[in-house]
Amino acid sequence: MTRTIFDPADVDPGRFYKVLTASVVPRPIAWVSTLSADGVPNLAPYSFFTVSSAHPPVVQFTSVTRKDSLRNIEATGEFVVNLATEPMVEKVNASSAPYEPGTDEFAVLDIASEPSERVHPPRVADSPLAIECRLRQIIEVGESFVVMGDVLAVAVRPDALADDGLPAFAALAPLSRLGRDEWGMTPPVRRITRPGRPG
């Protein structure tokens, strides 16, 4: 079967970005809250987001180009990853707009905040789960910046916990980003027991 080949050496970087984001799907969203050095809150979504390490617990997100979240984290060393959920999709999308530096998206978009437990940036009050982080390191990759944070606390609303005490996927109803302007809603779940060691 013949395939279409996208070679980054032959494709405009902006076009290749679209190829990658339409290929690596779905991507969970880190709705990152920070504070500027002057104490102004900032809130922005990042879909290049994952766990870096479980022991020690570290999460990471990537800022494509230098943005307010990155500058704030460099200045204060703290951030919160708020889980972006289905009911919040419009406000999550709105918070991705290129606001002027120093804009408080919580105030502009009427997003309720609440104090965090271990860090100074606020949490999104309506988010069922928030990961409070202290900056571990920033790795520059081309025009992007991989921000890695030591997890200081995971704050979960009681109604988002399952009977086993862990976060419940259905209750979290996480959003994801796909390609173009597409968003993923909560998908169906299938349970499959992980196999043991063969033999």
C-alpha cells in the first residue's frame, strides 16, 4: 500500500506542526495556572502534556514558544495543572487566546479560583483534579520549552474519587485535543486485565 510521506525537511514547519497534532491524538490538556512575579494570575491550556516519572512524581508540559506561563514559572518556580473537563470546554478554548502579557484570564473569563495547598498559584475551582507543582527543570527544544514539575500534591474533589480511592475517569470527564480545531470528549471505557510475565 502506498502511503503519503510527510518529511519535515520538505514541509513548512507550521504545516508540519498540524501534521503532528493531527497524528498524536488524543492529547490530554494541562490547564496551567501560574502567578507572575507581581502576583497576577494566568491560566492557559497546553495539550503537549504527560507524566515524566512516577518515582519521583514528575509531570511535564511543553510551551511552544515563550509564553506567559513559561515566564511566570521561570520567575516563581511554581505552577498548577488543572484537569480540563467537558463542561469547561468553551472557557478552556477561550483561555488559549493570545491575551496581552499581565492579563488575568480568571477575571477576564469569569473562571472561579481557589487557593492551592502547597503552592501560591490558584487552582481552577471547578476542576475536579489539580496537580500542584514546583519547577524541576526546563528543557529547550528548538522553539519549544519542556517544563518539568515535581508533584507536591494532587488535589481531588471527593465526588471525583472511585470506590478504590483513586480518581474516577467518568467523574473527571477529561477533555482532549485532536487535530485542527477538534476536541475530544470523554470516550467509552473498556477494561482489559494487563497480562503477567509469559511462562
